[in-house]
Amino acid sequence: MDVYVALARASFEAYTRERTVIAVPDGLPDELTGRRAACFVSLHEHGQLRGCIGTLAPVRSSLAEEIIYNAISACSGDPRFSPVEECELDDIVCNVDVLGEPEDIPSPECLDVKRYGVIVSRGMRRGVLLPDLEGVDTVEEQVGIAKMKAGIGADEPCDLQRFEVVRHV
């Protein structure tokens, strides 16, 4: 199992079973313990989204800690879903997306739904959609979903940023 996914799984399983936050395990590669990066942890059950929480900029001291806390939030704090219960754990599949730096773009023509995630913003409202999601096939759909998540009207103008991810499954 991928070390990023294994860390996320250990985190949400410990939290679901015991309500504990695991410590960063010894022996993790330096790419997890020696750098900071934003990430999203997504949980799926029977092919359906079950929780997804992440950060657009790192807020913890290492990527490992970012994964641990985002995994806990994905299983217990995504407002779209009830908290994951212990009886569901065997059916949960997770992935970890490590985000690259967002870059401002002038228009949707600079997006590619398979390659780039999108951040839309207007004032204090902001919405995010990861790249290469099942059922999101066009830039229009991608931007539209992100705007809906942000509470930005379909016809309202907004600022756009794109970012790449490294997905761990």
C-alpha cells in the first residue's frame, strides 16, 4: 500500500475506533516528514464519496501531519456527511492528493479537467475542485461545481486559479 494512503488510513481508522490522533510514525520517508505541502484526503465507500477535506496551503509542520489531520477531518468533519462509523471501515477506500502551488489564470481556457484542479473566488467566497474526478468531463462542469460549492452564481464573474496534484491511491 502507498505510504501516503497507509498513513491516511491509519489516521482515520484510529480516530474512528478510539477518537485518538496518531503521532507521526517513525520511519516515514523525508518527503512526508521533511517538507510542508497542502493535501486533500478523499474517502469513498462503494464507489461513492464519503468525505473529502483538505488544505490549499500547508497549515501543519509537515506533510505527514497534514495527511493525519485531513484524514481525521474527512472521516468526521465533512459537513456533507455523517461521521464514518467503525462498521464502515472495511468498505472505505481513500486517496491522498498532494497539491502543487496554485497559479492565477486569466480564463477557463487555461484549464484541463484531467490535469488541473481549480480554485474559484469572489470576495471571501472560495470553492475548490480537484482534477480528474469521475463524472466531471468538461471545464464548464468543473468551474460550475466549484462556483456552486463557493456560493458563487453561475453567471457571476470570479477569479480563477489552477493547481496540479500528485494523487496517491
